[in-house]
Amino acid sequence: MIFKNKFSELQTSQVSTLRLLRLEEELQLTKFLMERLTDAVFWITPDDLIESNYVNRQLSHERAECKLVKTKLDNSISLLQATLESITDGVVAIGCDGDIVSLNQKFLQMWQIPDSIITSRNHNQYLTFYKNQIKDQEKFCTDVYQLDSQKDFESCDTLELKDGRVFERYSKPLRLGEEIIGVVWSFRDITECQQAKEKIRRVLEQEKQLAEDRAQFVSMVSHEFRSPLNIISYSTSLLKRHSHHWSDEKKLLYLQRLQTATEQISQLMDEVLMIGSAEAGKLQCELKPLDLNLFCREILAEMNLQTNSLSTVNFVSQGNCKPIWVDKKLLQPVLTNLISNAIKYSPKNTKVDLILSYQDEKVIFQIKDQGIGITPRDQEQLFKPFYRGENVGDIPGNGLGLAIVKKLLDLHYSKIDVVSEVGKGTTFTITLFLKQPL
């Protein structure tokens, strides 16, 4: 019985000892050294190991979270860049340090930025490149300085480039929360828009000028009609009241006045209708073969019958005189008007020259006189309707003749030039560009 008890105690003691030995062995097996930068040595106990495993799990979880955040950030950046590229404007973002933060391809294309500058990401180099393309470089530099000095300043201006393009630039602060971290510039090519606006402006100006010209035209026509109508009214009234006791000579005088006034009205009507037809596009250039030598002589013969001028017209033809293709109905009033003016504004018994010359692909008429001449200022306005020179004095006229000449020659694809000196005379030169070979 005693032996049994002793054996039981021994057995219990051995088990306890074995447990202690195993625990000691586990402790020895779980202890290891970790060297730090300080070369210090730390002993890790099982509790430390448990805590380390927990930390590792936390770190692993945080790494997964960081990876997810990075993926989302990359996606956001890609989305932002895709959005920038989809914009039709050129966009560039500049940080406060002067470096390019972001830009799109449209911006690079608009400014034609070379690769050497693109890789630098330095906006100062970009600015130099901008400036060299802009017309008003001084204003551009001033605006850039103002934007740099006032970071919270928003602006919109227009940049005209040397190559004719026009950009609209919009500048706005780049904010991160309440903090300004840079500036964003956007550029829009408004060249076509500006051209359209300019075209509209010119059309409106032309319409305005046309309206003014029409008003002036109506006023001048009314004035020109009033004078001969007054003569007709006055002469008719006198003839009714006094013809029974007037002599035949006096009656004839007033009848001649009536005839002259009637002819003036008829001529004025013809000229007004011709200008109206030309402006309305109702007159067409119809080319037919014509002997210009014979044509000029017929005009002069007809004018001699209609006028009592003592001036003589000297006709000279030079070069090949084969028939050429012209529009007789357009050319006849042109020559008639210019020759009549040369006679009207020249002293009596002076010579007027009509010179016809043939050249390669053109025919030239020259009408030369020794008359009063035309001042340089009047030459600038010479072909406007109802315009008359300042030195014409009391020589009759309505100022429509040369306006008609210019419109008819335009229809004939021809041009007219004038050379004149006051007191010495005037030379009008008409150049007909031939549609058919001589």
C-alpha cells in the first residue's frame, strides 16, 4: 500500500517534470534574435509572436487597402486625362512652381509645341514659344505677368497669331479645397468664328452704305429732275399767258427751252434706268464680232450731228484692226460719254484725241483732252453717282455719266484709268481684255 502510494507520487512528479521540460524546450525553440540598426538584441516571447502575427495581419490588410486606393486613383487619373482629351479646347494646368501639371493633345496641336519643349514640362519654355507666335507680344507678356501676380484672378482675352489664327484664352485658378495650387489655361480656336463675324460686319457696313447711297441717289435724282421740270412749268405758263402778243422769235426761244428741258429729263431717265439695271444684274455682256475702227467713226459721226461744238475729235487707230469680240451696247455709251465730257470740259477750238490701239490680248482706247483737268481729290470720288468735280463751275451735268461708264466696263471685264492735271487736261484709258484672239 505504501509502495503504491510512493509510486503514484513519483509518477505525478515525473509528469510534472516532463511538462516543465517540454515547456522549457518550447521556450527555447520559440526564442530568436532580431538585430536592429542599433545592433540591439530583442527576445521574442510567445506573447510577442502572437502580437506580431496580429500586426502582420493588419499590415497585410492595410496593404490591400492601399492597393485598392491606388487602383482607384489610377482610374481617376485615367478618367481625368480621357476627359481632357475629349475636350475640343486646348487645356494646360500649371503649378505654382511653374511646372506643367497636366495638358491635353489639343493644346499641343494648337500651339504646335515641339517634343524638346514637351519633355521639359517647364512652362517658361512654353511661354517663350507662345510669345514668338503672337502678334502683340508686349500685351501678351503684360497679361501673363498680371495672371502670375494675381493667382485668384480669372480672365478671358483674345490672342491674334502671326499666321492669321485667333485663339480665345480663358484663365482660372487651380484649387485644391481652399488652397490655390496653380492656374488652368484653356485655348479655343475662334478663327472661323472671327472670320464669320468680320464677314457679317463687312456685309452690314455694305448694307448701311448701300442704304445711304440709295437715299442720296433718290435725293439727287429728285433734285436733277426738279430743275428741268421747273423750266418746263415756267416756260409753259409764260407761253399760255403771253404767246398771243409775243414775236415768233421769242416764242421759239421758250420752245427751245422746253425741248432742252425735255431732253435733259429723257437723258436723266435713261441714265438712272441704266444704273438700276446694272446694279440689279439685268445687263449682261454679250460678245459679238465688231470692227472697232468703223464703230468709232460711226460714234463720232453721230455726235457731230447731235452737238454744235467747235472742238474737233481726232481719231487715230494703231495696230491690227481685225474685228474683235465685244459688246456693242455696253461699249457705245462708254465712248460716247467720255468723248462728250472731253468736249464739254475743254475750251472751244481745242483738240480731243480718240486713240485706238491693238495689243496682244487687249484693246486700248485713250480719250485725251486739253480741258480744265481733275483734282487729285476729285479723282478718288470720280466714279461715284452724282459726284462732280469742285472746278466744274457752271458747266451743266448731273454726275451720272462716269458712274455708268465704270459699271458698264465692269460688266465687260474691262478697266478704266485716269491721268489728269488741273488746267492742262485729262486722259482716260480704257483697257478691254479680249475673250477671243485678235
